[in-house]
Amino acid sequence: MPFITWNEEYSVNIKEIDAQHKKLIELINNLFDKMRIGRGKDVIGIILNELVNYTVYHFITEEKLLQEHRYPEYMQHKKLHSDLTKQVKELKDKFDHGDIIVTARTMNFLNRWLIDHIMGEDKKYSPFLNSKGVG
């Protein structure tokens, strides 16, 4: 059973962004599966690294769309992305240095980190971009 299940409520009505959000959910679910079955540190480290890299890629995609269409809250959204990227990179660094292990608490952080951002922030730009023909 997945740790996070995609729900249409999470949709921002932009196919490319929804697909990327689904990929982030897939990566978090993969990390959860490996943690649950006690897979080695190296495997979890690889998945965390992929999660960091894909997060950066996803945020670049979002920011490009927001900037291109002159989203009025662009700078605030970009700052949130910077803060979230920093948090997930710090998590990865702590893991790499043996300061944390991937636990249910870590997974809950990642769940909140992603879902809260989608529901709280990404949903704000959705109507604006949709009104510009982005979908």
C-alpha cells in the first residue's frame, strides 16, 4: 500500500505539473517501501538523492511557468521553493552523515512537505495559469 496516494484534489489542472507532482509522490512512496522493508542505506541514499534532484527540476519548471506568465506572487513562490529545497537537501545531508535514519517521522515530514505545498501554495497559482491558457 502506498504511503501517499494521488488524489484528484491535489490536481492544479496543469498536466505537466500534475505529472511532476505524481512523480514526487512516486519517489516518496519508493523511499517508504525501501524503509519499510529495511533496505540498505545506499539504496535509500540513492532515492533521497533522486528526490532532491527531481524537486529542483520540478521547481524550475513551475518557476519558469510562473515567470513566463507574470504571476504576481512569483517572488514569494520562488522563496518558498528555495526554503523547501533547502529543507530536503538538509535532510539528505543529515542522512549522508549518519545523523538521521529514514523513519516514519521523516516520511511524515516529506508527506507534509509535498502535500501542504501543493494544497496550500500551488493551488493559489492554478486559477491564474489556467486563465492564461496553461493546462
